[in-house]
Amino acid sequence: ALHTASQKGFCRIVELLLHHGAHTNVIDKEGYTPLLQAAFRQQNDVALRLLEVGCDVHLTDRHGKGALHYAACNGSRRSVNLMEALIQHGVHPDVADKNGCTALVHAMRGD
């Protein structure tokens, strides 16, 4: 449920689920955490809330992409705010995915 709410940007539902003990680092069948879902779908308010409650910012999907990689692909000012928050929470900007691409490479390519 937290994955779906994160993906769709349902902040109130995310809050409710967190209040009732939803685990922020559960990986779904596709290999995504709620943070990865939120970053991938540009649900930055949800992603920022997940950071506030202490989700693991270092988890990646099966391709080695983390939340910073996905936020970098989006290219909006709000995504820059999320990228700054991820870096402040300990994500290193030079971490590469399984294809050797950093967040900067994804930002330049827009993928």
C-alpha cells in the first residue's frame, strides 16, 4: 500500500500508513522501495517525507539506480530540491548504476 501511495503522490495516505507502522524500506516485486517509486514518478513531496522519517536512501533497484538517479532524470526545479535533500541525507552523487552511469549522466541524457 505504501508503494502505491508513494507512486501516486497520495501524501495523506502515506502519512496515515507511516503513522500505523508501514515500513519504508520494503522492496516490491518490481524491485522498488517507496522512495524509489516516489522519485521515479516525480512525487517529490512524498519522497521528502520518506526522507524525514528515515528511509534508507542507499537502496537501489535491480538496475542499480537509486532515488538520486531517478530524480536527476526529471529535470524540474522541484527535482533539484529532492536531489539536494538526498545528498544531505548521505547519497553520494558519484555513485554509478549497473551500467556505469551516475545521476549526472542520467540528467544530461534525460533518461
